[in-house]
Amino acid sequence: MKIVVLSGSNVGTKTRTVSEYVAQTVMASDPEVEVRLIDLAEVDMVFADGRNYTEYTGDTGDVARAIMDADAIVIGTPIFQASIPATLKNVFDLLPVNAFRDKVVGIVATAGSPKHFLIPAQQLVPILTYMKAQVVQPYVFVEEKDLHRNQIVSSDVIQRLDRLVEDTLMLTRTYAAIREEKEAAYGF
């Protein structure tokens, strides 16, 4: 099983901190899972221009292919101005409409205010659903007060992140088993 943990911003540290925790938790939960943490602050992405994702080169092509090859993705996103960052939206624009078919996608959002709690449900879930993702419910919302000096200080947040990882792994295995059973029924 391949899981990509995507830290979906090119600025800040809060989303990276939470994304690192998620990646470490996946590795601790199942050492056989191949986990890749992609931080958009550490890659040089170009803007989507309508090409097929296989035609992009460099970091852009690498990120697109990693997401397409993954069985599951956990997307970490900050909330800026009551919206997801353009860097994350650009990743979605690079991919085909059915990019997340047969993939499980978990969501972690970081924000400076609890007022932004519904932004992932209003903006990110519709994009993921349109792209055919099986979205893990519920997503995890992390406020600024839950982090201190690049550490998660809220036991509640840690518990919710652990549950998100557990649910993501379980759903990924479950959907894979369902697909295998369905394919076996064809008999050829």
C-alpha cells in the first residue's frame, strides 16, 4: 500500500508539523506501508496548463505521479482568507478528473481561527468528490492554539489524528478487498 501525505502550502509550518505527525503515525501503525511526505514548500511546482499529468517534468511531474500512484492520500491544508491555498488547488488542476477514483483521501486542516472550521467541507470535499475520492470522515481541524513551537500540544488533536490514520488505513484495505472481489467475479 502506498500513502502520500501532502502538506498543501508553500508557506508556514503548522500544516507541515501536522503532516509529519500523520506520516510518522502511518509508519508506526504499519511498517509495510510505503509512506511519502510531500511538502509543497520544498518543491518547485509550475502552474497547471492543461497538459496530461504525465507530460510534466521535474518536481511537478514527480508530485503528480506520486499522487496518481498512491492508494491513499492524506491532504494537509492551511486555511488562508477562508479558502484553501492556490498551491494546493494547482495540484488538483494538474490531475485528471478521475484522479482519485479508487483512492481514499483523508483531510487535515490548520487554521488560526475556529471560524474556518467548515472551509474543508465547503471547498475541499466538493473538489475531492468531483475527482471521485472516497473521503474519510470526519476530517481533522487543528487550530493555532493546538500547536506550539512546531509541536502538537493538544491531546485531543493527537487522538483525532491517530483515528484519521487508523480510518484511512482501514478504508484503503477495505476498498482494495472489495475491488479484488469484484474483479474476481468476472472470471477472466
